[in-house]
Amino acid sequence: MARRPRIVVEGGIYHVYNRISSGEAVFADPNEAIEFIEIIRDVTKRDGWTIFAWAVMSNHFHLVVRTSSVPLSRGMHAVQNRFSRGFNRRYRRTGSLWQSRYKANFVSKQSYLDRLVLYVHLNPVKAGLVDDPAEYPFAGHREVKKRNRSPLVNIDEMLLCFGTAQKSARRSYLAAIRIGIDPDSAEVGSSWHPFPDDSSLNVDADSPYLDALGRSTGLERPTVEAERFVQLVCELAEFDLDRLASRTRDRETAVMRRLVVTLGVERWGQKGVALAEVLNKNPDVVSWWVGEGVRRRQDDPIFAAEFEGLDEQVSAELIQAQGTSRGEE
């Protein structure tokens, strides 16, 4: 039976989860749990994720994540593959570590997101591991309750599910958690400590996200073949395509190669193999360029500005072309 296609929305929110094959309790080892969490942290920074909730249980994990312009599949492929390769190397094992491909349920309603945050953060309680989710070290509730200095959870974004100001939203969230633990309880316990002020909570307006009607503020990117994509980027950057595909190794050409392939893979759904064919390069070399490009996008403001500028130009050109094509039909 064919797999059901995923709903892919730039700036969409997803409940992502997966289980270790055979139910093996890999994450019962704190060192393995920490290793997995740090990989998620790296990918979150690299791909611009917003984490609303997370939990790493003994043999499975849950993430509630909003994507950026980078496809969710790229980030999850990195998370699962990096961990499984490291785990297999550490324990000298072979074969697939995960039960299947990860599951990703699209979150289309605010009420669903609200319940999902509570469900994920209460997972350790429902599993009988702890009486209070703040006692469990490998889930996001502890970060909210104890105000971890480097949380995976974007606390302001998550609290927007429960109110529009820090103090009242946090109180509502903790009350909901308390009721989740004990349905007969409707009061916030004495362990709650308010923020010093009740300042406003706001979403990051510079990142794509879903609005109240479930519409993405991100771009609706047209599909484009690898050859056309590379040609267009070269045209817009006024860079010679033959030079890009040549054996030239000067700095300008090296930077342009990284811009083209990283932009293609991260923003336009291009496959490294297809880009390698267009550029007459080995796919492993193109893969390495992408890795270098991602690092430079994070660490080099000039490269990042060129990357974003090219993305805007490509988007404008392709969206305009798409509109013209529809108008002629």
C-alpha cells in the first residue's frame, strides 16, 4: 500500500514522534537521551525550528515543532540518522534503529495545539515514571517550571497557547498541567512562582508561521526542476553557469556553489543527486557543499544575507512565472 502523503506547510506546526524498533529502551540510558536531545538542539538552531513541547521517553520521543523555510523532512532526517549512526557505532551494531519513518501529524487548530502541549509534557506522568512532570529531566515541562537557561521549548511561543501575558499565561499552563495530573484539582499549587512582570508575549514576526485561520505566512513555493533552478540562480546572481560546473576552485566560485546547492536543498526541495548531475559533480561533494553552506549561513552574516537575498529573488521570479502561466490557461 502506498504511503499517505504528508501535509507540508512552510511555517506549519507538527506533532512528530517515533519509536525505537522492537521497543528497546535505548533512552533509559541518560547518556543516550542527552545525546539525542543535543542533536535536536543542533538541528533546531540550524533549521530555525520553534519547539512548543517535547519529551524523550525510554523507547520513543515526541516533538511539537513549527518549521521554518527549511522542510521538516530535512531536519528529522538529520536527527534520526545522526543518532542512529552514533548509537550503532557506540554499540557496534548494524541495521535500522527506528521502528519506521517518523510520524508527523499536521496541527491545524489552536485547540489541538493546546491539548497537544499538555499531552506531550504529561507523558512521563501518564507512563507512571513520575508523579510530577517537573521531576522528569527529559521533557519540556521541566524547562518551563524551573526556567532552564537554555531550553529547547520556546517558552514565550508555547505560553501563547494559554494567554497573552507572561504571568497569567504561565499560571494557566501550570493549572492545566496540575489538572492533568489530578483532575479533581482546579487550583495552582504553591510551587508556582510568577514572572517579575506581566509583559506581553509575541510571536517571532520574522519567521513563517500559521495564523489564526490556519494559513501559512510563509511562501507557497512552486516546484522547479534542478536544471531550471540552477540556471535561474546563476542568472539572478549574474554568475556564469559553466564556471559553476567547471573545475575552478577560486573563492568566489566556491562561495557561489555553496549558495546554490544550500538554497536548493534547504528552501526549494532540490535533491543533492539532481543538483550534482546539473553541476557535473560527485553527489558526495555536493552534500559536503550543503553542509558547509548551512554552517556559513549560521555563522557568516554576509553569506546569510546573500542567501536570503537570492531566495527572495528566486521566489519573486518563480511566483511571477507561475502567475503568468496560470493567466494564460
